[in-house]
Amino acid sequence: MADVTNLIKQKQIKKIILIGAIIVAVFLVFSSFIVFVPAGQKGVLMNFGAVSERTLEEGINFKIPIVQSVQLINTRVQKFESTGNNSSSRDLQTIESNIAINYRVKADQVANLYKNIGLEYESTIISPALSEVVKSVTALYTAEELITKRPEVSEQMKEQLQTKLANKYIMVDSFNIINFQFSEAFNKAIEEKQIAEQEALKAKYELEKVGIEKEQAILKAEGEAQALKLRKQELNDQIIMLEFINKWDGKMPTYYGGEGLIFSLTGNN
């Protein structure tokens, strides 16, 4: 009886294993017909390895197993940073620049990108183009202008890079100059120039201050002189009046005047 029970159990186990194997096989076969394209990507459909014009959108898509395969391409905005770009300015100063760009693959050109360039487009297309643009633009400006006109330089680099990558199925969204590094000698020269400018401004301020103080002193002296003159005039008028009184002989003139002073002794008009 025990042998019969064991035999039944073994048959049941084999049956379960067989059913499980069938389910796995069916799932594998079914999944081979399905392709899931994640958000922010597109699928390049290939027939026996040859790139077709058809691309797959986000979500669930179907393909023919063995015959067709799919390569996923990222169409989101991506960041590429390039460091240690060596170039020269118009005044032959050596410059090392760090650049960061945001770019994206043209969604309607993913098939051509994969077919003509491949997946290593950052190293084969973007990096060389960026290096060439940096050298081309920095050669148009002096080292000092690269600092003072940085937004203009950045915009010009972006425009040139966009032009170079336009037919390479890549769009440039933003361009950022992270840093310009100059030689130690140039940095020292800039520092000395800034110090000289500060000293010149200070000297100019001191000179203007002296001029203002001088003008104030002149105005003060003129005011004091004017006040003294008025006081002197007032004293002269008083002295004249005193002398007249002292020298009056008792006769009553109708009017007496002198240097703007009219003095009536009779009160008659």
C-alpha cells in the first residue's frame, strides 16, 4: 500500500513539474514577441541586424522573435562635461577650460543615429566638436575679454556647436562655461592690474577730496571777507554820523546826506 501511495505522489510531482515547464515555455515564447520601451527612450527596430525605418514608441510593442531585434536609445536631456580643453586666446595666452552642455538626441532621428554613428556618440561626435568650438571661439578674444565677455563667449560657442551637431542628429539645449583657467603669469598680471586700478581710484578720490576741501576753504574765506566788508561799511556809516554830530554848528540844514545816507534834521520834505 505504501508503494502505491509513493507511486501516486511521484506521478503528481512529475505532472506538476511538467505543467510548470509548459507554463515557463509558453511565457518565454510569448515574451519573445514583446518589447517594452521605457519612458524617455525609443526603440530602433532591426530585421536580421539591419536597421529599419520603423521605430518603437514608449510602452509595449511587438516583434518577430529571431527575425527582429530592438536597440533602445535615450531621448531625454543628457549632460556631457568636458574638462581640460586646452586652447589659446587672441593674445596667445594659454587657457584650460571646463565646459558642460545639456543635449538630447532628436527623437525622430534615432534610427539614423544608431545606423550612422552608433551608441558612442559622445566620444565620437560631441567631444571632438566641442573641443574644436572652444579653440575656434577663444582665438577670437583676448584673455581679459574671455573673462569680461563670458556670456557672449558662451553664447557664441553654443551657436557654433549647434551648427556642427545639427546634421549629427543631436540638439544642444544649454551651454555652460564652468571655468577658465589661465597661466600663473597671467593671473599675477591681472592681480597687479587690479591693485593698480584700486590705487588709482584711491588717488583720484584723495585728489577730489583735496579739491572739495579747497573749494570749501575758499567759500568760507569769501564769506568771512564779505561779512567783514559789511561790518566795516556799517562802522563807517556810524563814524560819519558821529563826526557830523560832533561838528554841527547849531544851524539847521534841511537835509544832510553823504554816501547813500540821508539825514533829516527838520523833518520837512
